[in-house]
Amino acid sequence: MSEHPDAQPIWDTQKVWFVGAGPGDCELITLKGYRLLQQAQVVIYAGSLINTALLEYCPPQAELHDSAGLTLEQIITLMVEGVRAGKLVVRLQTGDLSLYGSIREQGEVLAQHGIGFVSVPGVSAFLGAAAQLGVEYTVPQVAQSLIITRIEGRTPMPPREQLASFAAHQTSMAIFLSVQEMGRVVEQLIVGGYPAQTPVAVVYKATWKESQTVRGQLTDIAQKVREAGINKTALILVGAFLGDEYHYSKLYDAGFSHEYRQA
């Protein structure tokens, strides 16, 4: 029998709990992440990126540390001190920990102190943005793949992962951490093979109350983004999935047989 959602679990305080905060909406955190925050004694949160209203889920006596101005060494020190004191330590990071989350570097340094960690995934911004727009990245006969990537900046890209290379596939794309280079993004996408009329949506702070969406085509989206004043915390969605072409799937087609239904 599964545990009742209101039951208070016993967490392993000898490890650090990494929690994905979700894309912004405070209700888009997982139940497990929410329950961890409810009992956390030390919370180290990415203050420049997460919705700090999530901290209202924490107990009044919890120690709250904003990691925005901290170095890796300082963050690890807070974690180690908390674990050594027998406290429940939560590292609250953005969205889904498996995307641009810097989990590995923190985990490796924790391991040097003999401390393990547990990851509790969150809802990614690319899922929040699609839900907000009411779209699917995969459309029958239009696009059946999604490329998640970013443009090179201070963090270089592997040689075979340039935007232009991915654009050759002309499938759905979700581009993180790149809106500040919108002109260069558009240039690489067109050079790589996307038609100039390919639809684009730029979603600023997906699922937040102050979220803003700018729609256009590769030909005009950079200008529209500049006019909207969007230069950070935005996701760029590109592809025909944003257009009008659509074909019904076979899943609910009366003439299509499968394991659960005969045509």
C-alpha cells in the first residue's frame, strides 16, 4: 500500500537532497520536492533563478541560504556543515536537475567529504512553456523529435553541437540560455537549414505570473524580442510544430487496430 500524501516520511539526513524547483509556478513542484521543503532544516536555493515564494513551504526555523552570490566552495561548506550537524539539507535548484543543473560538480565535491546526494527531478521549463502555449513538440508527419540545446557563450559547445548543425534536421527545438544572443541564434538556424518563415515562440519566465510570450518567424523574431525587452530567463522554441499543419495520430483512429482495440 502506498504512503498517504500527508504522511511525514523519514529522510536520510546523511545525504544532500537536490530538488528541482519547477519552471516557476509554485504548484509545479513535485509532491516529493514539496514534502522535502516542508521538513528541510537547511535550504540552499538558487535565488537568481527560482521563484522564492517556494520558500514559504519551508518551516519557519529553517536556515535559508541564497547561493546566487556564493562560490562552489561556499555552497559545499554549507552542505557539509548541515549534514555533519544531522540536519536535513535541501539544495533547491531550477526546473529539472538533469538540464544545465551543475549537479555533477557539486556531487563530486560532496563525495570528497564522504557525503552522497539524492536527486528529486522537477518540471522543466521546456515542458512548462509547451503547456502554457498549448502545443506539442511532436506532431504526426510534422515533427517527431525534440532537440534541447543552447548557443555557445562563455560555456563553449562541442564542435558537432553547433546550432547550425542541429538546424539541418528542421525538427522541433527548445533553446535554453540563449535569448541574449537572439540575432546570432536566428542567423545560425537559417544558415543550418530552417526556412526563414519557420515559426518561433520566445517564452519569458514560463509559468510565472509575469510570463510573457513573443511569437514570430525567424525573419522578425529578433526584432520583436528586442522591442519586448527580453534578454534573459527565456526559452526559444523553434519549429513547424508551432504552425498550422497538423495530422491526427493513429492512436484513436477507428480504423486502426492495436492491443486494446480492434478496428
